[in-house]
Amino acid sequence: MRPIGFSTGALAKQDFRRALVCLRLYNIPVVELSALRLNELEPLVGAIADLDLSSFQFVSFHAPSHLARSDESHVTDQLRLVVGRGIPVVAHPDVIATDQSWEWMGQHLLIENMDKRKPVGRTSKELKYLFDRFPKSRFCFDIGHARQVDPTMVEARLILESFGDRLVQVHLSEVNTGSRHDPLSVNAISAFQSVATLIPETVPIILETLIDQGQSDMLTEIERARRALDSPVSAVAS
């Protein structure tokens, strides 16, 4: 059975402690600690040594998705405390201004493919350029971003075929035209099924579907995610 969990930001935004309580309540084995906003970084990093993460089989950390170049060295210095605990760090490539600030992470740096708003990292060609710059880095595949960039899912397939050997985790949600992470629709589930066989069963799935304001609930989204990652053949067989 695929390991499926949530980003703390999808559950409770800045209240990562409450999100962890919710995840433990349902024995969910996977978590991404989210510091998507710059002001979330220091409180989360400062607390990480005292957080009880023992119930989780897989833990990752999402670095801020927007930052000024002047903040880059401070952010990566903070992230040393995360990597030092063996936790991989997901980074949006458009925040990487200085390669030297990030390349020390080696395989703990997970480069994420981007949505259509961003100038880099959207396609297999753009990702190749990034992995050439950071040859030791690995990959966080955002399947919702890939679908938004190319609804036919051809680009998603090219990305997985090209970089599947680097894949560490998958972000899963429906990314709407405004680049917001929504709960999964029937159409998104069907689209994601078309590339599900390229995602190994052992790769952790991180749900970014925003349910912090009651848009859906945890168990419903986990069940939708399981259906989304069934290939059409296996879905029929079940």
C-alpha cells in the first residue's frame, strides 16, 4: 500500500503542532513539515529538535517558496539544522539564486517541478538544466503542477521517464488555474491515473490539498489519492 500523508501547511498552515497531532490521531505515516512562507521558517526550525516525529516513516521539509536574494544565505543557514537531522528539503528552483548556497545539501536537496507561473522547472527540458547544475540532488514530483502545465499529461510522463531514478516523494493535489492546491476532482484523479504506473509503490505521497478551512477532510483525500494512483488497469481489477 502506498505511503500517503500530508503537508502540515495543508492541514493547519502555520500551526504545525496541531497538524502533527491530527496526523498521529489517524496513524498517518508520512509528513512534510511546511515553511512555505519565510516567517514560518525560524519557528519551525527552532522547534524541530523537540518535535516527536517517531511515529512517521518518512519526514521531509518544504523550504520557503518566495524569498529575496538578500534572504537566501539566512534561509540556507537555517536549513543546515534540518539537513543535519537527515531530513530532505524540498526547494522551488526559482528561489535558488546562488548555487553555492544550496549545493552543499547534496542528495538532501529535492528540486520540485513548477507550475505555469514560474520561469523555471516546469518541463523535463527545464528540469534537466537544473539537475545538471545540481547533479547530486534528487526530485520531488508535483503531479498537480505537471497537469496544470500540460493537461494532456504528456509532460508529466516525460518528466517521470527522465527523472524517475531521482524521485524521493510526490506532491499530490489539484492545482487550479490560479495555482491554488484544491481537493482532488474526478477529472484530476483520471488524469493522474494515466502516469501512476511510473510512480513506484514505495515512494511517499504528500497531499497538499488545502483542507484547513473544511474544504474536505483527511480520510476523504487519502482515499481519493489512492484512486488517483491506481492505473486504469488496476482500478478496473479492484
